[in-house]
Amino acid sequence: MTQGAPRICAVVVTYNRLAKLKLALARLLAEPLDHIVVVDNASDDGTAAYLAGLNDSRLDNLRLERNMGGAGGFEAGLRHAVAQYDPDWALLQDDDAWPDPGAISAFRSADTSEWDAVAGAVRYPDGAICDMNRPLLNPFRNLRVFLRTALGGGRRAFHMADDSYDSTAPVPVDGGAFVGLFLSRRAIKLAGYPDGRLFIYADDALYCLTLRKAGGRIAFLPALRFTHDCTSFDAGGALVPDWKVYFYHRNVLILYRAAAGVLFWPAMLVILPKWLIRLWSGGDNRRDRARLMLWGLRDGLRRDTHLTLAGLQSKLARTR
């Protein structure tokens, strides 16, 4: 860490969500950030023109030649931020999220000296806790958490409970989402950069897993509040659009295998039936979604991340 106030560079990944990006940038520019790298994943909705028209020296617009997904965008953006600005901390977030007023000042005033990464508390616009962004504990590193999960606790057994959001002290965790996650310079030295080949889903959890395995320390600071106006699921809880089914199951399978080690196959005996039930009960286009899940399971087991979104859509079209 440098002396004095830490230099913070936000990395925001966007794709065809100009209305949400405008709100996110308005909130970010109101905060005491040193730099803001906006990674435009080849949007075609006027995002490039809008960004070009903004006049703030802190903004740095990085436009990619094609849509690399959230994972590819965070890898490209973080590499760019480090090469151009060498910040003490990088703040990662989506284009539909923003820090609540005072969040960055609260981070600057917090004692983060013993932590390599810091996760904020993410809520929906109505104030409810954003379930998909709860920090987590690795159940395969903690026997108590493992037993709680295995005995029917499900996802909530290894994610932060509601009462942890009331804590005024840092809570040690094993991972956080790329929404309101601060990475230190040391964290990047330990864990490198996110794996852009993942496209979307589990890139943040896999990154945090790599960081923890390398000896990095991650804290959950509930006082750092962020808002996430996300819409990844339909009213029934199914992933939309359908192609997300492939990336979700492929990447989560890779994550579980990396986290569980020798316990991976016993864990799959519990997880796979739940996935199949969810596939059957949620969403339309069940035949396409089944294909996408099966392809995801196959490639996840192989740790094969070569398939792009364009390649996936072409492959699905050939099967119809």
C-alpha cells in the first residue's frame, strides 16, 4: 500500500444496458474515485457515443471488439486498470450496480490493512439483500459449514446470513461477487486476473477461490453498501435468456470441482438431481434448455472453456 489515501480505480463492465449504465456512472462519478474504467463489450445501443460525450478526466473508456461477457470484460478491464494506473485497490462492479452515497469514503476510512480483498453489502433497489451477491464461506474448507450444507441447508448454509449484514466489524469470508468487490494490488499479484474464457457466471467465485488458495484474505464489510438492479431470472426463477443455462452449469461445475477436490463426486450426487428438477420445473423451451444443460455439464467436467456465445448459439441452431 502507498502512503496516504489509497488510490481506487473502479472497473465497470457494460453491454447494451445504456439506461442502467447512465445511472451507475452518475452514482460512481459522485464518489471520490481516482479512475473509472468502463469496459464496453461492443455494445450497439449508443453506449459508445454516450461515453465519448462525457467530460470527466477520471473516465477511461475501453471498447472491446466483441462481446467478451462479464468475465472477459473484467479480465480486460482489470489488466488495463493495472497497466495504466497501478491502483492500490480496484473496485469491480456490473453496469446495473452502484455504490450507495458515502460507500467509497467509508472504504477509504476503514482499516483494510490486513485484508487483500473486501466485499461490500449488496442490496436490491428496494433495500432487500441481493441473494446472488451474498459473500460466502467455502463449505469444503470448514467442517461446520459443510455439515450444515450437507444436512439440507442448501445455498444459505454457506452464504452470509441476514444478521451478518448488521455487523460493524469485518467478517472473514472465502468469496464475494464482482459487484462491490475491492481487490488490492497484492490480491492481483497473488491471484492474477479473472479467467475471461468463462464468459459469465462463477468467474468471481473461482477468482476468490484462487486468491484464498494463494493465501489471500477476504473480508465482508457490511458498512460498504451497494445497490444491484439485476434481472438475470424470470418470475419463475429460470435463467433468461436460455443460453445462460449453458454457461451457468459449465462454470459452476468447474467451480465445484476446484473447491471440493476429492469430495466433488459425492457432492454431485446431491447437486445434479436438484439441477434436473429445476430444469424441468422452470422456464419454457425445455428441449433447448436440456441440451444447453447437458453441453454445460459435459464441458464443465472436461474443464473445456473454448465455446463462445456465438459458437454456442450456432451449435444450438444446428440441432433444431
